[in-house]
Amino acid sequence: MFARAEKLRQAGVLGVNERNCEFIMRFNPRRLYPRVDDKAITKELALKAGMAVPELYGIIANQGEVKTFADIVAERESFVIKPAQGSGGDGILVVTGRSHRKRDSFRLASGVLVSRGEIEHHLSNIVGGQYSLSGNRDKALIEYCVNFDPVFAELSYQGVPDIRVIVYRGYPAMAMVRLPTRASDGKANLHQGAVGAGVDMSSGETLDGVLDNEVVDEHPDTGALVAGLRIPHWDFILETAARGFEVTELGYLGVDMVIDKDLGPMILEMNARPGLSIQIANGEGLTQRIARIDEIFAADAAPEERARIARHEFPADRQTSIEF
């Protein structure tokens, strides 16, 4: 075990303790956490900065407002419900349509039909804090359901892929695309069974993937090759992720984005404690990239310049990927 840990350290793999002590505690003041821990605040800050986010249809802030759910979605065929302070995809409901026979029955992304009463019960659980990071009372956000870009059609199962970018001191350092699977119930969350595919920062092209900490080259449900997909709008995605630094003032940040087929790239959420599986997906540790950013850091560099530098500095080296 110790030999393997030493091997990973020498390969530049960032561990949880080092991440927490050297980067999160150092660069992410706790007073700023609400900017990313509360998705309603994140959305508001992003909109003020002129960044695109999924449209917010309504907020259920307390138990008494649960009964307003039907009015909020009266004209909506599809929508997403999520806890404002949730994490890891827990508590998210993706509604893709309604029953043709009963307007009060809603079809989830998995194809299952649920009643209005069941959704209201779920909203009540969200407001009660069942899915919140702290366990305290929460709010439920009801927002636009993203229609993902068809470029991902063969690499997604009943869900919307998203792109996670790790941003260090305003510079994009590493990225992956998270691909929903049957096991993840259509959610783009690795701990629930989604596939994470590394991304070549220079081109936006996907590399091999990781599934339950094992390297894979095919999507488990569609059989499509994970590597070789060119992500659309890549330059814009990196520039938007870099702007997340100005919006949140967090020096170690995860920026999650989606690509809507009609509306283009949008900020989904941001994270002050992004996970480290992104290193497995890329076959490379974060430590060297972080050290390089420290060397070239310029406090006055604009987001566009920081994104350009990231594309230049961090191309994928397919010949030297780490064996984790």
C-alpha cells in the first residue's frame, strides 16, 4: 500500500489531504462557500456576470410553497428539480415529459411515470434538508431541462453529459466529460456510476474513460468508443470556466458546464471541493499542472488569456499516461 502511495506521489497525483490542506484551505475562504454551495446564489452571480445558465422557473423555499409546484410547471413539458444545497446529484429529478392521458403524471428521464403527489413529496423532502450538504433546511430549484448536443448521443444513456473543469487560481488545469449510464440512472455523477472521460486541454478531444476507478475505452451501455470525440465550443467552455474565478473568487474550483443543442454552453454549477477522479480519467496527476500555473501566474491576466495559456501548456500526452 505504501509503495503504491509513493508511486502515485512521484507521478504527481494529488491526494485528498494535500488538496484539502494546500489548496482548498489556502485558496477557498469559507466565507465564500455559499457562492457555490447554494445553487440559487451561483445562478444569480453567473447571470450578473453575463454568463449563460439554465432558466430558473421557480423556487420552493418552504413547506407552504410546495403546493405552488403545479402552477410553476403548468406550461412546462420538461424541467429539472434540484436541491439548492445538494451535492453529487442526490435529490435531482429530471422530468422529460407528461403522460398523454393524465397531465398530473410526469415521465422521468428513466421512463418511469410519477404522480404530482410523489413529486410534491420529493419537494417536501428537499425543503426539509434531506439532500443538503449540511442537513439543514434547503430550497428546491425548478429549472430548464437541458437538451444535450447530439454530438454526445452515442456516449450517453438517458441523461445529459456535463463537462467538469478544474480551475486553479483562475487557470483551467484539467477537464473531463461525465457521461451518464444506466447504472447512474441517467445522471452525470461518477460516484453513482457515470463514466468520466479525460479531455485534451489543447483540442477538447476526449481520452479514455474511468468507470468505478477502472479505465475503460467503451461506454458500458452503448458500446461506443469513449476517446476521440471533439467537444463543441471548447475554447468558449475553457474561457467560461476561467471566468468562474472572478465570479466566485475561489482559487481552487470545479466548474461544471453543459451544452444545449439550441442554447449552447451553459454553467450548470460550481464546486469548492471538486473530486480527484479527474486525474484517473486523464491518466495524469494534477500536481505538475498546478506547479506550472504557479510559475506562470499573472494576476492581471484576463480569462481569455488564461484559457489560451491552458490550451498551450496542458496538451494530453497519450504516450505517458499513469497506471493508477
